[in-house]
Amino acid sequence: MSDPVDITTLKIALVHEWLTPAATGGSELVVREILSHVEADLFALVDFESSNPESYLYGRPIGTSFIQNLPRSQAGVQKYLPLLPLAIEQFDLGEYDLILSSSHAVAKGVLTRPQQLHICYCHTPMRYIWDLTFDYLRESRLGRGLPGWVTRLLLHQLRQWDVLSANRVDYFIANSEYTARRIWRCYRRRAEVIYPPVAVERFPFEAKKQEFYLTVSRLVSYKKIDLIVRAFNQLGYPLVVIGSGPQASRLQALAQSNIKFLGSQPNSVVEEYMSQAKAFVYAACEDFGIAPVEAQACGTPVIAYGAGGALETVRDIRQWGKTGTGVLFKPQTETALMEAVKTFEELRSRFQPEAVRSHSVRFAPTIFEQRYLSYLERCCRDFQRGIPTESQVF
């Protein structure tokens, strides 16, 4: 058996897409967790966090691309989508032994040399050029007429680059089995599944629940909050919606008096509502989905659309019995959601909050740390021994 590799002796670079105050999703949590266990230099297309006194990255040197200096880049780099592949390829990482990328768009496309090992934690292949292409075209003003054909050409070229750049990765890590299947479908590459870290210890456990349902989400179309609102309009049960986004005004106009919108709220308020809600409602198809796990950490059951990461994080009580943590529904319609809520009401007394909480611990940061570091060491050992990497097998 070979000696373990000491990754602390390696010079490591970590590449992520963008670091801004508004970017606080699962991918950023993974970056933070990696940096807490691995000594690495950080690179991103744009960085507005190292100058933010409230950020854990405050004062940290971070390499950035030319996108940093373009107008309104802090508001989001998606407007510069055609330039992102070019920008990520400008990072000169030749001095590093190990390249780690945290990628949901282009970070995996950095250029490396033969003696360098590149391991990518893939949160998702770019949804707007793969799964959500036609949704994006339908909803965007750039999806119609002559601009629509230009947009289609751009997306076609991005798909070509995306597949090409996947060949620059030696080993892929996926944040769920669902994402691993998408990586195979898009790139024909296998991926190790390591669930992202969820700060379950941050969420207070509460066995006694109050009489309202809850959803916490960005108010954007693919989160399907409109589906939840329409269903609860008909059900009449109290629903609390926490979050902000471009669909906020439309959703509020759609909602009846039993639905209350609180807008964006600090963590302490979100944690309080999650711990007190009778159930958390989730209608999106996500690659993993951190919010349902956070709800379960409070002992709160989840009513979720039965697709994507929810199939791996929520245990339907009709199948799991005493260890069940929620109710799954299909298809992704308000009728199916309404039936799931009625099922939850019928089976509510069977849920054991302690079992719901216990299930969430499977996704704790300590589990991520152990699996991620172990996988890095294994990949580095195989690379040093000259064993073909996963990218060389096919």
C-alpha cells in the first residue's frame, strides 16, 4: 500500500467563478469550507469580497480577471457571458502543483500543464446552455427575433467550449448523484459524489411546530415559487415566503391573504421560521438544494418536488416510515403539490422531529471535510504514481 500524500507540501490554487456580496449560495459555501482545510491561493473572475469588512475573505489577496474592471461587474458577470471563457483562460497558474476548481460555469476551463493535477468540484454543468436553454430563450427578450438567433449561436458556441474545457479536468467531483448523471450526459465523464457541507449545527432544533408552512428562496422563475403560491391560494393554509428577487411583485400580486411575504431576512430570522414551521415547501428541481437540508436540521419535515437533489436529501415517509423526513410529489404541478400537502396533513403525526434532524447530519461539514480531503489525497497519490487519471480512461 502506498504512503499517503501530504497535500500540505503542495502549492495549491483554488479557482471559482465570482465572489460578490450577493453570491452566497451552495458553491460559495463549498469554497469557504475548502479554504478552511486547504492552504490555497484564490482566483475568481471578479472579487468584491476581499474589500468587504463583513466577509471571511476580507483582506485576502485574490487573483481576478479583466472582467473585474468592466462596468457593473459587481452586479453580476452574466451580462459578459460571451467573454467568460476567454477571461478564465487568462489565469497563469503555472507555478502550482494542484489546481482545485469550484465550478458552476467556467472555472473548470482554466489552462493547466501536464505536470499539474486539476480536480474540479462541479456544482452543475451550466444550466442556461444545457437544461434550461429553452426556458432562458422563452423568458429573455434576447430569445426572440434576430437577437434570438444571435443568442442561439452564442449558446451553441458556449456548449462546444464547455465540452472542450471539461477535458482539462483530471477528476470531477459532483455535489449529488443527480449532478453526476448530468456531468456524464454533457461531458461523458464520471464523477465522485461528495455532498456539499451544510451548517446543520447552525439551525436550532424545535420539536413543537406552529401552524404555518414556509418556503425560503430567491424569487426567480426556475425556483417555481409561483407554483407554490397558486397551490396555497387554493389550499388556504398559511404560507410564509422569505426571499427576494425579480419575481417578487408579480408573486405578491398573485397571492391571496393566507400568504405572507417577508422579503429578504437575516439568518437569525430564517433560522427561527425554519424551526417553527410545520413543514418546508420546495418545488424546484435543484442539483442538490441546501435549504431542504437546513429545514430538516431544525426537525422540520419537507414537502418537495421529487426530482434532482431532493431525491437524495428527503426521505418520503410513505417509503421510510419512522425515519421519513418529508413527502415528495410529482409531477411539478400545483395539483400534485396540493395532494402532497394533504398527504402531509394526514401523516403529520407520524413524523419524528428527532429522526428528521438526525438525517440532516449526513450532510454536516465534518463529513464533507473527511470525504473531500481523502479524495484529494487519493487523486494526488494516483497522479504521482503515474496511474492514468479518469480523463485519460475514455
